[in-house]
Amino acid sequence: MENGRKVTPDQLIAEMHKTVDRLAEDGADRGDIKILSRALRELRHSFRVLADHKGTRKVTVFGSARCLPESPSYRQAVAFGREMAGKGWMVITGGGEGIMEAAHVGAGQDLAMGINILLPFEQSANRIIASDPKLIHVKYFFTRKLLFIKESSGVALFPGGFGTLDEAFEVLTLLQTGKGTLFPIVLLDEPGGDYWRLWKEFVAGHLLRRQLISPEDLSFFRVTDDVEEAVEEILGFYRVFHSMRYVGKELVIRLSRPLPRNALARIRRDFSDILASGSFRLGASLPDEENEPRLAGLPRLIFRFNRKHFGRLRMLVDFLNRETA
């Protein structure tokens, strides 16, 4: 949908051809063209791999490649991967060693997927995913980050270095700004560990105290050192909430079960601050959702979201899951 009109895939491809032609007209630098060419090839191949697993929910796992197999965090990641795979979820990691390997060990090869970054120093794929067609190699971090999040239904972060912290703030930024659809984020410490607890203290003590973030932004994530609690945080997010999409000016939240009328009254009372105009209403599939026929039978909560208070939107999802379960 662009400027109120539907755009077909053929029209979008034609527009891409025009953009490429204009690179030549602009006299684009060879290095810039190489970046675009490589990124496009990587994304095309990756989309094709992901398309084979479109109907399976996926959790992305981030954490240190330096984590040793005998460490508590490694064992936590194995247990987490095993539990998520046991629920039918695929487990996506960077495909390397440490936490990435551990999560794949737990998930098993059939439900493991890797998105490996090509670095100046060698980073080999872990033994679970190394020879699997679900292992994708990319050159650029920006394409890798896109792929990690594109079809993930949740993110689990284990202790790690600069890269893990970058990924933590990246996913939080996407949710806070509405650039990514809502999904649960769990920060999993080793039993009795304080890595993410201290990180949360920093976020609350420095960012929130200085009003650089809002109190509701803390609802985007949960810190725990318990694998079962971490799994429940992700699975529970989809207890009633199914998915969401914008249709014109309206946000449509699909529900896996009907919303009680008394719950609707409470939503209208307690969440009016996230409305751009109008009110909340219950409804069926809208005409512009016809390209998703498998979701046509789900009940909907429909409203004009102000596209600002995404932390409060997450709180609304929590209300739906809690009050309708």
C-alpha cells in the first residue's frame, strides 16, 4: 500500500529496476554499487530460505560466542532451545559457537536456523548447523539484523559482549519506535546471575531516571534466570494475541479467541490514551486483509492507534493475554 493505493509485486519490481537504472544515471561510485548488489543478492537468497519455513514461529537467540560448554549460560541456552523446539518453534542464532551453538544443540538440527556473519577473522559455523541448508551467510551486519527480526516471533538474549548489547538495544529501539511488529523479549541470566539484572538497573537508574525513556518502555522486556519463566514469557505473549497489522489508519489486532464484552469496556476506559481518534471496537476481518485468508476467521480488536505509545501498546497486549486467557 503506497499513498492509499495497492501496489502489486510486479509494480514493485519495476520500481526496483528504475532505481538500479538511476544509479548509472547518477554516476554512482563502484563501491556503493557493490554494497547494494551484495545486499540484494544476500536478501534474495535469504528470503527464499525463509519462505520454506513461513508457517513456523521462530525465536531468535543472541549471546556470546565465547561462552564455553561447561558454563551455566551455555547449559541455560541448551535448555531454552530444547524447550522452545519442544513447543514446535524454530531457533535462529548467528550460527556460531558459544550461546549460538548451545541453543542449536537444544533445538536439534531440524528446528535450527543460522544467519552467520562473514568476519575478517574466521567464525566457523557450529557443528549443528554447519552443513544445513538453513544456514545463511551474509557479509553485512545490517542485512543480518534485518533477517534476525523479519520473521521472528520472539527474542531471547543471553549474556554477551558488544554485539549482544547492540542487538538488545537494536530490538528495543525497533519496538519503541514502531519499526518492528510487537514481539516478546526475554533477557535470560544464568541461575543466580546478575548480567541482565545489572543491565536493567542501568537502564532504570540512568535512562529512565533522566527521562530519556518512558516508564512503559520497561514493559518491552523481562529479565529472569529461570528457563521455564523465559519460555512462558514468549509463549504467553501469544496466548490470546495472535498478530497485528495496519489497515489504512487503523490498527487491527487479531485474537486467537473472542474478547469478552466486559474486557472491551475496560480497554476503552484504561487505554484511551493510545487512541488517535475514535474508540476500540470488535470486528471481523477487513477487506484489505484478504491476502491473509488463513487468518480470516480470527476475531479482531480494531482502533486508530496514535503510533506513539508503543510501550502502552505492549501493555494492552499483556492485558488481552491476561484477561482473556
